Amino acid sequence: MRFLLRRLGFYLIAFWACITLNFFLPRLMPGDPVSRMFAQVQTQMRPDQIAALRQLFGLTDKPVWQQYFDYIGNIFQGNMGISLSRFPTPVSSVISSEIGWTLLLGATSLIIAVVLGNLLGIIAAWRRGRFLDSVFPPLLVFVGSFPYFWLAMAALYLFGIVLGWFPLNHAFTDGVEPSFSFSYVADVANHLVLPALTIVLVSIGGWMLGMRNTMIATTAEDYITMARAKGLRSGRIMFHYAARNAMLPSITSFGMSLGFVVGGALLTETVFAYPGIGYQLLNSVQALDYPLTQGIFLTITTAVLAANFLVDIIYVRLDPRVRVS
Amino acid sequence: MPKNKRSTSLSILAASAVLGAMALTGCGGGHTANVGKTSDGILRIPREDTATFTSNFNPFSPTALPMTDQAVFEPLLIVNPMTGKAVPWLGKSWTVDPDGKGVTFTLRSDVKWSDGQPMTATDVVSTFTLAKKIQGGYSYLSKVSAVNPTTVRFDFSKAYSPGLYEIGAQVIVPEHVWSKVSDPAKFTNANPVGTGPYTKVSHFQTQSYELDKNPNYWQPQKQQISGIEMLAFAGNSGANLAFENGDVDWSDQFIPSIQKSYVAKDPAHRKFWYPTTGGTIQWQLNTTKAPFNDVNVRKALSMAVDRNQVATLGESGYTHPADCTGLTDGYASWKDASIVNSCDWTKLNVAEANKMLDAAGYPRGANGIRTLKSGKPFAFSISVGSASSDWISVAQVIAKNMQAIGVQLTVSSPDWSQVVDGYSKGTFDTGIVWTNDATTPYEFYRGEMSQDSVVPVGTPANEDYHRFGDAQATTLLNQMAATSDPAAQKTIVNELQARFNATAPAISLFPSPVWGAYSEQNFTGWPTAADPYATLSARSSTTTLVLTSLKPVK
């Protein structure tokens, strides 16, 4: 319990550091949102509208420290302000309209990659030098080192255009009303295949290699020899003795990756026109939309910290050594 | 005259430029595209600059959703930049005071809001009150009053005849709805009430939404499309892919090698039209800095620019060199042919450019670089935003051209906001800049050479970044604002062109093309070069004309 409280204290300090950086970083960028918007639409805006727009956006000349305290105060009231690039939509509604698809895509592909990658790693290490071990790691590393957008475009071209098996874009067929019917869920799943598959393809190699390597180290431990000597079933030794101990680094990486899922998958969203938060983050940074940028970073920060805290708790459960120290 | 920007501007990161190329090469293969879906009468249009939509049909918001000003709300008049003619819309007719100090609009009496209530002069008056309050602008507008239910009177505080087109382009909102809104600036207007042809929002989702017919539209015979569906895409590559695959009917983002990647797959139905009627793109020289205050230097530099190369390398050959009037092709009817034919400083002539610089007192040094009067080398930078890859190529071509006249030009391409900051405060050397583009050339020339638009270095400018003012041009511009007589305006614009030709305020490079492509698979009646009733832009005021002209294929 003391361990968890200490961790909690650490996370609070980390959170404060993050939101402070979050506040200052966007403001260090050159320019201001209105001139950015003006440059973007060029002649669509009349020059005499700029002053009014500044006022509308509430871009005040308040001292920075005062803005900072307002910002901290607002965060604790759950008020993230109004987006400038999507004025007058509140930041929270912009994020909530997109986060669902981001979580669906990110979590699906992450879980598939982790489960499959770790399983492959466990088996490869257990049967070292056999087919699985000699073919899969180099193959997956090869695939994983392709530039992601190239792989995604190739998959889209092959499966979407030439073969026509999967839809080219969006999260479900346009114009269909979301419902809990089988046809809608199937439609969403069908649209999810290509984006998720490509993410899994490029990320699975890392999971497999990581697991394989720790697993090999574990299999050399004395307690594995002991287990064999006791005559335990091979499968039991593999999963309950070797894999359970080799799993710890993977759990840490999983926690980190889980947190970053909410940041969205920019390139996937671009190639497959999948709705999500990644492209929004890019746009908001480019538009100097401070409130939205801060809102998205805050969401990511919170998610990463929460995921890590969760991993800490799981660690306590998995690794008795943590409990004792 | 709003128009779409070159799609490579700003909102795209470098990676997606590569992606665009991938999409192109990936889809240039030998297969036949899946041409068109079974027609359900819905017009599908992609938007390449957003991955998701959030509801906002507030026409006063700078970030209103696509089609808010085109399909939901309508203006008093629509100016077709292809012909320069104004098409009466909610306003049946109008008269400008001879001294340019006011406008009177007569409204159509048969227009109803989509909720069935009639549109009257009160709506127009309250719209302008809101617009002034929320958006600003209209500084010349002193009073808007409803003379009777179908007549609105606009009084100006000074002579300003171009105000007609600004007022005419303002979309009108219903007073009975907006008067009940407590904070109109922050109103997202999820269920808009408008006079436009397609006002009913349906199937609103993050990735797409549909606008269905207004049941009370005043031109029911022109509602041939059963609805409009807008689709969100994170970047050009996705939108282009959907278009090339036949999933959408109309697309106005930039498509590289469109003939090969799009038209060639179904030449019978697929067409594109890139008229060069967008604003003129210029290379502006900061005239507060020597030697750019010297007209002969400006002209010499201009003569060293190979505009054909600029158009071919920088703009994929979709445009052509600008002439010495500076005017885009959208002002073709205003151009003075005698001036256009006598242009010299906008034609490539390296020998003459060298001669002029020698004569102006900028001798070449030992290393081939000229020396300024201050003794420093003739070297400066050309600014352009990092996101506009096409304009960066333009800047590079110019930098190369300058070597031939002993001028050292370095391309500086930081982020656009930094570039605009330099333009606005007048700290830049030279840069690639867009120009004002409105119904008449008045706004263009005001931004080029009016003394009234020049502000000191350090004070943010919103136009005339190069800070050039000419007394004669200022007088001409004031005269133009004070007359509503077309013949008199024409004479003044001719004189302005002569003045531009004489003073060379900035170096015009090319008129920007207005991108647009479509498929006749599902709809016919598109604007074409032969029937230019509008441009193919899906985000300008003439879009309303296209929406009310298209007919579904039976």
C-alpha cells in the first residue's frame, strides 16, 4: 500500500509537470492563431475582420502567469475551453467526437499485436532454432521496417482497389445510422480490418522479438531446470514458469503503448481516412489552436499516467519482489 | 470573391505529400476503376482538410462547416468571377447611389425560410447587425434600414461603391431564430433554418453528413439533386483516392497529373477544368528596404524571372505568366489590351535586366555578385511557408533565375505563421504572397499601391505587405470608390493599370488556377469552359449556382 501511495505521489508531480509544459510549449511557437487562420484561408477573409476575430477568440493580452493560473483552474473544473480551429465547439466535444474511433482502432490493433506477438515470442524461444524461430523474427522485422505509410498504401491498393475486399475509407459506410445491429457491427469490423492489420503488421515484430529474448534468458534459469526435473508438462513450464517471469518487460511496454493509443494513429488516419484524434492533433498544432492542442495533450498525458499506474498495480500482483521492497 | 486555396497550402504535413505521390503511382496502374455507384440522387463531395466534422452551421463562424454558406444560407447576389457579372439571388435588383455613398436592395417577395416563415427586410437588417458585431468589417456601413418588407437601404459613411459586392455576398440569416440566441458568436446552429436549397441536416456523423432538400425552397424546380453528402478526409491522398475510385462526384482539391490519374480512366464522364481566375500570386519586395524602393531594381528583378519555368515547375503547368497589369484572368473584361500588349518588365529579358542594374548603380563584384550602394553584397532572402511545397518550388526557380543577374537570393521557408508575421510587420526582405481578389480590381490595386493601406514597419498590416503607396494611384482609387458608373470605373481601372505598369509595386508571377473536377456518371449540368456559369470550386459563393443547376442522370 505504501508503495502505491508513493507511486501516486510521483504521478501527481509528473502530471503537474506535464500540464505546465503543455501550457508553455504551444505558446513558444511563433505567430498567433488568427494570422495563421488568415494565411490559411488567404483571400477568403477580409483584412478588416482580423481584429474582430481576435476579440471573438478571446486572445487577451493578460500576463502569461495569469493565463497559466486560469488554465490550471479550468483544468480542475474539467473546462478545457473552446477550440479556435473549430470555433465555437468546446474542446471536450471535439475530443469526445473523435476519441471513440481512436480507441477502437488503437486498442484493437494493440491487443492483437501484443497477444499474437507475445505468443509467437514465447513459442519461438521455447523451440529455439526451429522453423518458427528462424523464419518469423527476421520476416517480421523486415515487414516492420517498411515505412508505415508505404505498407498501408500498398495494402489499401491491393486489398481495397485491386481485389476490392475491403472498403477504401472511413470507419463505416457513409450515411448508415449507428446502431447495435449485427449489420452495423459487421460493417464497422469490415472497415477496421485494413487499418488495424497494417498497424499490427508493423508493430508485431517488436513484441515478438522482445518476448523471445527475455524468454530465452528465463529458460536458462535454474527453476526451469528444476521444473523439468520434477517432470512437469512442457506446456505448463512454458507458460506458468518461463513466460510468466519473462512477461514483465512486455507488461511495461504494453502499459506505455496503451497510454499512447489515445494520441491517435496519424498516418493510419491519413491513408484510410479513418476518423480519429491524430490528424486533429496535427491540425490543431498547425493552426496554433492552443486550447485544443492542450486538451489533446492533456488527454494523452492523463491516459499515459493512468495506464502506467495501472501497470504498477498489476506489477504488485505479478511480481512479489515489488511487494516486499 | 472567395475561392479555394491551393490544396498543398498549410494543412498538410510533408509525409502526406509523399502519400499523394504514392496514391498517384499506386493508382496509375492498368486496372479499370470502379466507375460510379448506382445513383441515389445524392451528390457526394469530399473535404480534404479535415478528418472529422463537428456540428457548426453558424455562418458568422470562421470555421463553419462546408456548405453552410453555399447550400444552407444564401446571399443577396452572387458574382460569377468567370464573367464578372452579378446574378440576382435573394436580392431581385439593386441600385448604387451615383456618388457611391449607399445601396438600395429590392428583395424577392417569394422567399421563405426552411421553417415556412417568409423572408423580409427585417432579416437582412438584423443579419448585418450580427455580422458587424461578430465578424467585424463593414466599417463604411453607417446604417442599414428596412424601408418596407422588400426594400433594404444601406447608408455608407463615405463613398465606397465596391461595398455593393461585399454587402451582396453576405449570407442572410432569419431574425426570428437568431434573435432568440443568447450568444450568436458561440451558437453552433445544429439544425439550421435557412433559405438555401439544402438545409435539412441528416445522418450527421464524425466522418460525413448529409444535407437534404429545403421543403420551402423558392426555386423548387432547381432542386434536382436529392441531397448533398460531405465526406471528411485527412489529407489530399485519401480524398483523391475516393475520387479516382468513383466514390464521389465532385472534387475541388488539387490532384496531381489529373489527366492520367483521373480522366483517363473514364474519359467519357470524367472532366476537369482549371481556369486561371484565382488571385494573382506575386513575388513582393519590401519597398521599405533599399534597393527595393527603386522602381528600376524591381523591374530588373522582374525581367530576370523566367515565368514560364515558374508556371511549369512550380504549378505543374496549370497556369501561365502574369502580365504587367498584375490582374488575374478573373478580371479579363477589365484589362486594357494596349497595356497588356506593351508589357516589357514582365517578360524574360536577362540582358536588359543586367543593363538596368548596371545603370542603376549596382556594379558586379569580383565574385559575380552585385554590390549595393551601402557596399554590402546584393543578397537577400525570399520567404515562403514550409507547407506550400508548390510555392517553394516557385521560390527556388526564382532564386536560380537571379544568379544570371548577379543577385544572390536564398529561399527561407519556415512555418507559414512565422512568414506571415514577417509580412505583416514589414520585417521580411521579399516573399511569395497572394493578393486581394474581389469582384472588381479595386481591392487588388488598393492592396498593391494605395497610400492608405501602407502602415509603418512594426505595425501589423493586413494587406500591402510590401508597403508601397503611390499618390496618383490613391487618388484614382478614391475616385473609383466614389462612382457607381461602370464606364467611369472602367476608365479609372485603365489608368490604375497604367500606374501599376509604370511603378511596378510588386512582381506578379501567375494567376492562380481554381481547381475543379467532376464525373458526369451521376450528374450533368456542370460549369465548363464553354458554359462558365460558375467555377468548379465547391467552397465559393458560386457553388450555390452549381448546386441549383445540376441534374441527376436518369
